[in-house]
Amino acid sequence: MRKKIVAGNWKMNKNFEEGLALTSEIINIAKDELKNQAILVINPPFIHLNSLQKLIPQNSNIRLGSQNCYHQKSGAFTGETSVDMLKSVGVQYTIIGHSERREYFNETSEQLAQKTKLLLEVGITPIFCCGESLTIRESGKHLEYVAQQITESLFDLSTEDIQKIVIAYEPIWAIGTGKTASSAQAQEMHAYLRTHIAHTYTQEIAENISILYGGSCNPQNAKELFACADIDGGLIGGASLKSRDFITIAQSF
Ligand code: 13P
């Protein structure tokens, strides 16, 4: 059985006090109300990671994640954060290749392949983001385009390592727009990506990989999305900034 995961990507939101408050609320509401086995990952800005880790109870289903890491191990890279640093403050998941980073920071498939390898070396689970723009969707080439993103960054991995990856499909046209992909559109992509992985590796390996959906996922639409056979959870932006909404989404399995 692959893992059910709901990850909150806070992006560049919440100062320290607000981050503490949001995390405390998530921990408390989850403890009282969350009845399923979903894993909740909170991905705050780097500067909050060390403090927030101390709030998370040992045996809870809440995990700490970061929104990025650098693609070199260490050295003279002013302002960057290494996988070793993340590991040392208790980070267990790291989002890589978000479309905002690909677009605004020119991240390449090759750099994402390097980040993936470095993360796996220290035992952090990469949440690998992929997804097409509206122009690509309208051209009808979206399935091949997203499959290619996965091929370029992940298909050098061994059969053992590919199974440690979490994939997040986030159509760019659905991010922060309130315009979610329909469950049929999301399921079509997720099934396509799973088959794509099965062709390079095996069906069994493909069945073990959690594929999350992201893009205007909210308490109203999560149930229908998560009911799809190949959708194993969500990567949540705006709705992860409200504790109640985030937990309601996690309860939607
Ligand atoms: P929204 O949920 O705000 O659309 O953002 C999705 C996202 O980019 C998560 O990484």
C-alpha cells in the first residue's frame, strides 16, 4: 500500500510567530480529529524549520519538510541551504522542482536530478514537482511533456531509489488560480505517469510510488480528487495556511 500524504507548501508566507501558531493549531487539531493514517507534511520557510521541529510530537503522523535545497553538497554558495543542514534539523521531506522555482529561479532538470540524489543520500524524501503550463495543455501535449520532466530528472535512479520518491503533479494553470484540474484530468495524468514509470521500471515499483495532486486543492474538492485510483494525496498551497482547511483536506481520504 502506498502512503497517503497531504503536504502543505507555505511558500513565502508566515512570519515566525504566525508559523508557530499555525503549526501548533495543526498539531492540536490533528491529534483530536484526524482519524485516518494520512501523513501530514508541513513545509515552512527554511528559517522556521529548526524551531517548528521541536513542536512536533515524536509519535505523531506530522512530518517536517522544506521547500527547496541546494544542488551541491557544501561550500562557497552564499545564501544556499544544503541537504546536510536540512537533515540536521529533522527535515524528512523536501519539495523540489516546484514550477515557481523552475520559472523564477531557472531550475533545470539536471539540477533537480542532482538535488534528488543528494536528498536520498541523507535519507530525505524528495517531493518531486512536475506539471504543464496552460499553453502546453491546450497544445494537447501535456501528458508527454510531464512524463518527460520525470524522465529527465528521475530515471537515472536505481530500482531501489525510485521507490523513495514522492511525485507531485501540479498543473501550472491550476496553481493559486482557484481553477483546479477536474478529477478526471488529474486522474488521467496520474495514471499516465504511473504507466510511464512502469515501462522504465516495473508495474510493482510504479504501484509503490505516491503521486500527489496540487493546484487549488481545497476542503471542497479534495474528497473527489482523493477518491481517484491514482491520486494519493495533495500538495496544498493557499489552503495549507489555514489549520482547519489543511486538516479537513487530510480527512478527505
Ligand atoms: P495552491 O494550492 O495555492 O493552488 O498552490 C498549489 C501549490 O503550488 C503547492 O505547491
